[in-house]
Amino acid sequence: MGEKSKLIGEYGEKSVENFLKLIGWGEPPKGNNFKCTNEAHISRKTKKQKQTHGIDFFYAYKSPLVDSVLKKVNISVKYSNEIYPNSPNSKFKEHFEDLVTAIECFKFAPESKEIIKSIKGYSNSEDIGVLFWLTNNSDSYNDLIPKLSGINLTTEFNYNSLYIVDNKRIDFIYLSLKYAISKFTNSDINFFYPDTGKNIIPTTKKNFGKILPVEFLNTSILPLRIEDEFSKQTTLALFTIDPFDGDDLKRLISLSQELSKSWPSKILICFPDYNEVNHSREVRIAKNNFEDAKFTNNISVESFNDNFKSLQI
């Protein structure tokens, strides 16, 4: 049983490692083990101070959304063959405490300083946790995060923010990128970085890039900028995790107007369940709400969960 659990855990780490490459996080240092230096960090097993901590991956990058900020991302992978608990709060608190206590010690560890010493050009840094809580069990529900919405977490730990990636979130980003890559061959595909009011320095500002900002891990909308290598035609693609809805489509069209500022040749809006037969009428109604016909004529709506029904488009 222990050998099987180890194998499943290794498979989970490999899956996350490949996902990190897909989102532009390269090959971050893995298997980071380091000394515990905080007497308040008590082991659940021994009831004594922890001797060591472990972080599965560590990634640091300069934020394209906030000027002069270094994001130090501490990644923990919890992967099993068990279904998600019906009441996940207790198990989540264990995962949460393991990660945030590790963050508290790793920020001062020599191993951390060695990794970030070559990064220049920032004045502030943030210590961030990312918990990949994934299940290999196909009988489990996938949408874990809503079940944690009412949880009360202690504020005694010293970290800046924490993001949770469950099966639904990792599938959304993975399937969106896979669809874009397969649809837009011979194209340069980048994550689009919107104006946040905090990324205003002209000399360092980036409008798009290969690195997925950590904030996008929990987003319900994934924006991509796609440029054809031959025609140089650009497309703004918006992928949404939510099922098709006519009112949501109107909001996404408005968002595409706001984000695009006339640079894209085309707009692509993708839902997980769009169906041409069932939804094309609502698409026409949504487009008719906008006066700029030249703009709406360049909008197409598709499903990123590709199947034979895509042949209807």
C-alpha cells in the first residue's frame, strides 16, 4: 500500500511539473527540503518542533501585473487516488498549515536565497503559496474550491497569499492552452497581461508574455494573445471556466472591447460547453446589443472541449 501511495504521489508531481512547463514556469527547483527554524512549528505526529520542511517546487519571477514586485511561489502537491472529501475543511487545514509553515522558514533559508540571488530589478517581494490538491479518482467531484468558501483560517502565519488548484482549475487551464495550441498552428501564443493600474512603468511594462501570472491560477477567464507567424494577424482569445450563458457572453464581449483597444484582428470567446446548434441564436442576440458591427463581426464563439460537434462551426 505504501509503495502504491508513493507511486501515485510521484505521478502527481510529474503531472504538475509538466503543467508548470506548459504555463511558462520552466523547470523550477523541486524537492526543496530545509531546516525548520521556528519553534512554533509543531509536528502533528511528535507534538514537538518540526525538524525540517519540504516544498515540492519553488518558482520566482518578476510580476507583469504589479511593478517592481518579485513573486516567490512555494508549491505543494497533494495528489492521491482518493475522492475529494465531502467535507474537506479539516484536510485542507492540514495541507494549508504544512505549506504556510514551510513558507515561513523557506523565505529565510539559504536554499531560497541561492535561487533568487540572480534576479534583479525589484524593490518588493511576496511569499506566495500554491496548493495543487488533485485526485486521480474519476468518481470524485472535481470542483473542490466552492466547498472551502466558508472556511476560517488562522491569520497567525506570515505569508502574502495562497492559491488552490483543484482538478477543475488545472483542467480548465490545460484544456484551454491545448485547444489554442492545436487551433492556432504556426502562431505565437502568449498570456495577455491587462492593465491593473499597478503595472504602469513604461520601461518595464509588458502587455503579454510566456509566463502565466500566479493570480491567473484561480481566474475564471484566461486571456491569450495569439499572433500568426506569417500573416501577423492577431487574435484576442478569452477562455471561460463557466458554462455558456447569453448574459455572460455579453459581459465577455464588453471585456474584449476593453482589453483589446483595437489591436486584435479577431476575437475568440471559448466556453467549455458551447454548442453551435443550441447556442448560436443567443450569440446573435448578444452581438446585436453592441452598436459597433465591425467589431462584433470579428467575434467568434467556440467550445474548447473539442469533440465532433466542433465540425458544426
